[in-house]
Amino acid sequence: IFPAVNDQVSFEQEHAEEERRFNKFRCLIEQIQITGARSTAVDFYSELCSQADQIMEKIERHFKNEETKVLPQARIHFSSEKQRELLYKSLCVIPLKLLERVLPWFVSKLNDQDAEAFLQNMFLAAPSSEAALVTLLSGWACKGRSKGTSNSGKFICLTPRALSSPLDENGFKDCQLCPCSLQSDICSRPAKKWNDTESSNISNCSQTADIALTCKNRPCHIPGLRVEISNLAVNSFASAESFRSLSLNYSAPSLYSSLFSWETDAAFSGPDNISRPIDTIFKFHKAIRKDLEFLDVESRKLIDGDESSLRQFIGRFRLLWGLYRAHSNAEDEIVFPALESKETLHNVSHSYTLDHKQEEELFKDISTILFELSQLHADLKHPLGGADAVGANHIHPYNRIDWSKKNNELLTKLQGMCKSIRVTLSNHVHREELELWPLFDKHFSVEEQDKIVGRIIGSTGAEVLQSMLPWVTSALSLDEQNNMLDTWRQVTKNTMFDEWLNEWWKRSPTSSGPSSDASHPEEDHFQEKFDQSEQMFKPGWKDIFRMNQSELEAEIRKVSRDSTLDPRRKAYLIQNLMTSRWIAAQQKSPQPQSEDRNGCTVLPGCCPSYRDPENQIFGCEHYKRKCKLVAACCNKLFTCRFCHDKVSDHTMERKATVEMMCMQCLKVQPVGPNCQTPSCNGLSMAKYYCSVCKFFDDERSVYHCPFCNLCRLGQGLGIDFFHCMKCNCCLGMKLIEHKCREKMLEMNCPICCDFLFTSSAAVKGLPCGHFMHSACFQAYTCSHYTCPICSKSLGDMTVYFGMLDGLLAAEELPEEYRDRCQDILCNDCERKGRSRFHWLYHKCGFCGSYNTRVIKIDRADCSTSD
């Protein structure tokens, strides 16, 4: 309105000033809540009164200026149609959740004539495509016309005929009343029995009876919204139930459609608008609602679509089903047990677990219908004699009429199922947010919420995360995306998740897909980190060949100053750089590359290798695979990195590998899961291929852990392993309840000095918290019973210490040593004490352990026995 009369500047300034005063008033109330009993009520009361008086005075002055300067100008210069348009646009910029409360309050302050005119103008201004929205707003407005605020105690709703009648000179019209009394039995039915047939009946009833007769000043109720005299009061729960009834009507917006996005967004910030780790779980609900709405809408379009539309629909459905199953399993196995573990929250989640089982059946029913539709389209492609070609069990094709009839029946059934599952799941997730979400904020600390989120994503495999992240982020705003990723980074701060996300996000094709706009900030952040990491020195022999002495010294200094390198790695690099002149002198001069008769570039090692030469099975002693890798560091072919490291004086950077050689056709090509040579016909290099680690394995079960950022042996996360975010290692499912030790595997084995984190050998945890290989443990404990790092006992040594007690009791010391004592330190209980002299065994007087060491020999007589 104000831009239309070219007087927006001064009033915008007044609006800003009023908003500033309201914010100040809100801060004062918050201060009262925080201070509580520490301050006197009199001071706060006087301050509140003062602030309220200032606000009222400011707003009254503002309204008076508008009524004298703005509104008369609008009446003069704008037609009735323009004024109605401005009124409707003003309503449309208000969030729906706010309108639900504002409209009843606003209409309750008007007399019947003014309220009628307001609704008439809103109806006339709204485009026909937004009829459902206007019906919704009218229902909310009707709630404000209770008996106490209306002159007649009744409020008359408008009919299409009333809307089409001309206005009088004051902008009003004679009211045409709604004849809903003819269908009062239908209108009063419970919302659960509401269906499309009833909806159409009511619509026809209203239009027909409108011509025949008028109501006798009946109370207002809108059948489409189930708004009657019994629920005219403003009640958000009742309105939600009204929305659910409305969502069953195809012509009306769903309660959880994008039309209500403001309400949904507001629900995701908690009672005090503070983001918490547990919010990550409930952000999935937004993506679920979006896909449910998509399936509901698209299922109606399939009748006019072709087979490609059906395939796209099936793909979207499969994605939603898989991700919803992962989400519901996480709730059943992790979230709900965490709730039930609290004494005050027993049996709060049982009904939701039952809902998950029922919803799984709904997904299965839809899957069955989609399979029948796919078969129907496949049958149409086969000729009449196609049964012999495809088998005896093949269903003969329908003729065109029968096919169309069957196709329409299945599509109609599919539409009803999609509508049903949308309503069911929407109600389910809404109840979870309404009933369960607040419990986490009340009963769980931030650390406990972090642990729950860590358990959930730690049981989610890399492939699922690669599908899940674009799916969720596409439904979230930019701020919500940032909050969710910040939460994930906080939960996974001890892991390599950020490194994996960086590597995957850069090469993921989804980054240029529908969610590309939302992912750009993250992509820029990852690109910045990647550029910084690229500046780190990565030694290669080609670079060393070209370096002079000063450049070599500069690189040594750069490595020495790099604080991100492990000390052992740094020492290794510096030593190799310092001796690189001698190493380079021993290297053979690079041979010019030549091409064989097949057009393949001949590289060192360009020949097949076998894991089982007798049976001609490709691979090596370490892995079974059908390809060799081109080592980026030395440009030679090796079957695996262990084969490379075995004959080289440097290690192979496997993630830098970009080329491979198929051992069947001996062609060098970009690394990938299949051979690209036409003669190999897409030969698979191995059953398992990891694009991150460039790893192939054709005989074992392997999975890539996005938190270790390594390939591990096993079925996968959430199947037989999970990743503990604090320990930063993959553990068996039977070790869900374990004692966490931060980054416990990021150390070398104290026996063989191999790095435990990247080792494929079994690892054993010691009671003291240190680790070593299981094979090393077995060999070490043949002659030792203490930890090689901290010297604590490796287990319960009670029996052994009892044997030593018996041995010492039977042993008799020489006379000159019998009364001598020694000061000792116990390695087990870490307490100092005194023990009788002995050349080998000294017992702790506090814990009875013989795992002690002498710190002082006292030659005086020992009068105590400890």
C-alpha cells in the first residue's frame, strides 16, 4: 500500500522504530525471566509500564497519520478492484501460521457488516487457482465470530452466488446464505470418514441448494474445512485436525505441503530458536514431506505420461523408500531406546515403532502396484508370439482396450495409495515432532544428543550417505544446510569425515543437479580447503630430478615447518629429501615410452600377474583382481600398493591413482570398475571397487567407511560394524556398549610399529587403553605380562601373584638381607610403598600386585611388613 502512494520512506522509518521498541520490550521480559528473584518486582514493573506507554503512544500517532494521510489518498486514486488486490496481497505476505491466529482475532473486532465485506473483498481479489487458500483463510476468519463478539450471535458464510451479486454503494451486498442444512448429516460426520465422494456431494449440495433456497441465518460452518459452531474458538490442535481432513480432498492444499513451509520451518528451531544436535534427525522429516508431496502430485500425472515418466516415478519412490527405511530403523534401534532408557520416559515410543511397521507395509503395497505397471508396459512391447521367446510363464499381451483399462485401474489405485501414505506419514512425523522432539531438549544434554547423532550416522554406510545428503539438503534452506553440516562436523570432529566429504563432494555429479544452488557455499568451502592442501609438498621423483640444491633445501624447510604432518612422517620425508641426490643417481634414466602393436603404451610391469597361476586367476599374493594400477609416483604398473611398496623405496599414494591396466586386454585406461575396451565387453575388474581408495577386491566382503575414509573388511556399517565417533574406529556390533577412548587406534603397534589405524590385521585392546595387533599380543605375552607402553598388567594376574606368594614364603633370604626394605612404585595402582628386600619380586602392600619397580633401597632394618 505505502509504495503505491509514494510515501514509503517516512513510514518505513516509523515501522523500523516501532520494531526496535518491540525488541527492546521483548528483551526486558527476557531479562525479567533470567533475573527471577534476584531483583525486585517493583523496578521491573515500572520499567515495563514505561516501555508499554511509549509503544502505545508511538503506534497511536503512527495510525493517526496513516488514517489522515494515506488511506484517503488510496480511496481517491485506487479503484475498488485495485484496493481489493492490495488487501489480498497484504494477506499473502503474512505467514500462514501467523494468519491462523490473526484472522480470528481481526474478524472478532469487526461488526457483522464489516466482517462480511472483508471476506467478500478477499474472495473477489483472489485468483481462481487459489480458491483452496481463500477457503482456508475464510475458515480461520469464521472462528473469530463467537457469540460474545457478534451482534446477532451468528455469522453468515458466503456462497458463490453471493459473491457474484453486485456491491451496494458502500461496498456491501445483500447476503446470500449457505444452504448447508440440507446436508447437515454429512457435514457433521467425523473427519475420519471424510472422502472424495462426500466432498463432491457437499460441493454439489451447496451449488444446487443455493439456487433453490437460502438458509435461515444458520451459524457459519465451511464443510470443506470442517469448521462448525462447535469449534469456532481459536485452537491450534483443532485447526491441525481440520487441515488433516482437508488434506484428503484433492482440490485442497495438504497440511504438510510446501504451502505451509513457514509453519514447518518454525518447528525446526526448537522453543528458543537454538539449534541442537538432535534437530538433525527431525530435518529428515522435511525431505520426507517434500518427496511424499511429489509422489502424490506426480501419481496423478502418470495417466497422461509415458513409460519414461513411470520409470522416473519408480526411481524417486525407491529412493524415498530406502532412505525412509534407514531413517525409521535409526529411530527404532537408536533414538527410541535412548528415550526408553530414561526412567521417566518408559513406553513413550512404542506406538511409533508400530507405525513404522504399518508404514513399511504401505510402501510394499505401492511397490507391488509399480511392479504390475512395469510388467504391463513390458507386455505391451512384446508381439503376440512373444511367449515362446521369453518363456512359458510370460503373460500374453493385452489388446489395446484391455491394456488401457488395466493400466487406468492400476494408476487409480496407485493414486489412492500415494495419497494414503502421504497422509499417514505426514501425521506420523508431525506427532513425533510434537510429542517426542521436546523430550530430547528436556531430558538429554547436548553431549548425549551428540552421542545419539553419532550412533546414527556411524551406522550409515558411505553409499547411503551419498544418496542421503543431496536428498536432505535439497529440501532445506541454506541456513538449515549449514546448521546440519556444522552439527555433523561437530559430531565427527575426531574422524576423517570432513576429508571424505571433501573428496566425494568435489567429484559428485549431484553437485550440479537440482540442489546445486544450495551446495555452492559448501563446494566453495571444500574447494578452498582443497586448494590449501594442494599447497603442501608432495614429493615425487620427477620433481626431485628437476630440483637444484637451493630448491631442495627450501622444500626440506617447508616440510620441517608443516605442523600438520605426523612426526614420524615428517622425519621420513626429510631423510629421503636429504638423501635424494644419492637416490636419484641410482635411478635409471627414464625410458621413452613406446607403443605396442595393439596401441597400448608399454609401461614397466605391462604383463598379467596371477594369484593362482595354475587356474589362471588374476591378482597377486595380497588381492584377487583383474587389473594393475599405474603408480602415480613412479609411473609403473603394480597389482596393488603392497606389491609397489615391497620393491620400492617409497610408498604408493593410492588415492592419486588415475590409470589402470586391464590384465585381460593389457590396455591402460582410466581407473574404474569395468574395462572400457570393446573386446572385453565391460569386464568387471573385481566384485568390489572403491572410487575413493582406488581399491579392487574380487573375493572378500569390503566396505568403505566415510569416517575412517578407508576400506575395511566386513559387510558394512550398520550390518556387522559401526563407527564410534569418539574412538574413531570401526567396531563390531556386539561392542556397541564399550568404554570409549578418544582416537584410540591412531597409534603404532608397540611391538611391530605398524600404524594400527590403517592396518588390516586384527587389533586387540588392552585393559590399560592401549592397543596392539592380536598376533603381536600372542607372541608378546609368551614372555611378558605388562603393557610395553605404560607397564600396567595385561589382565587379571591374581593366580600368578598367588603363586609368587607361595614361592616367596618358601624362600629363605640370607641373614644380612632379611630385615632390609625397599621403596617401590606399583605400576598397577600407581602408589608408592615399602616392601621387604628381594632381588626380583616386590609385592605392593595396597593392591597385592607384583608389577612394581624399586625406586630406593633402604639399608636400615625394616620393622614393617609392607
